[in-house]
Amino acid sequence: MNKVEYMTVRTGIGQDSHRFITTETSKPCVMAGLFFDDVPGFNANSDGDVVFHAICNAISSLTGILILGNIADDLCLKDGITDSEIYLLEAMKTLEKQRVTHVAVTIEAKKPKFKARIDEMRQNIARVMGLDITQVGITATSGEGLTDFGCGLGVQAFAIVTTVE
């Protein structure tokens, strides 16, 4: 009898959020690896990139390997690496045989406005993860001011990462 091989599809979900720094700061606001000039940076040890962090957490839910709070903390606190793109690249290494087929991100924030930069964000996520832009989707909402994020105090992001193996 011939053995039938099946493709395994997995889906991971991740979330991250940070408050904006409320005092005068020169720290830039970074999301999906891009700088947003019209808002302050995030209150975080790293650059606070909630989009890359949410994707890292989604990958952690696929692999069981803690990136934020473990690998990223070592890079940040011991080596002084605050660029979340590096954390995402490290997260990608943990996938081993799993191949990412799609990434979906949703962002909740009153500010900054994302509409004009969604495609740029998609392209940068695709670049970092070795994907085509068609494999990355992003939505953004203000949440109608129902949360601290919708009231402008920070930004929250959720990510879903789908893989095949």
C-alpha cells in the first residue's frame, strides 16, 4: 500500500501593544520597520515595533519558542540590539521546515493614520519575511475610541501567520 503524504497547515496568532512616550523624546515611532514622524516613539526597551512584535508572537505560537521575552530580550538587554527587524529574522529561523504562506495584521490606533502607508508596510513585511506582497495583508481601525488605543494613547496590533509543512 502506498503511503499518502499530507501537507500540514498551521496558523499562529500574536498580539502586541505599546503606549506612546508621553514626555519629550527623540525616539522615533517604528511600525512594520517604517518610521512614522507624526507621533512619538513607544515606551519600550526596543524600538517597540508592535507590528513586528505581533508577528514574532504569532510565530512563537506556531513553534512554542518564545521570541519576545527571551531571544529578543537577550538581543536587546545584553547586546543592545533594539531593531525589531532583527527579532523577526530570529523568529523566522525557528520555523525550521514550516514555510510562511500568508501574514495578516490588524492595527488599532487613533494615530498615526495608516491608509497612505499600508502598501509600504506590506512591502517591508514581505521583504523581511521573504514573501511576495500578495502574501501580506494589513487592516487598520481607530476602534471608534472604545479603547486606550482608539483614544490615541498607543497602538495595538494582532497578527496571524499561516504556514505549510
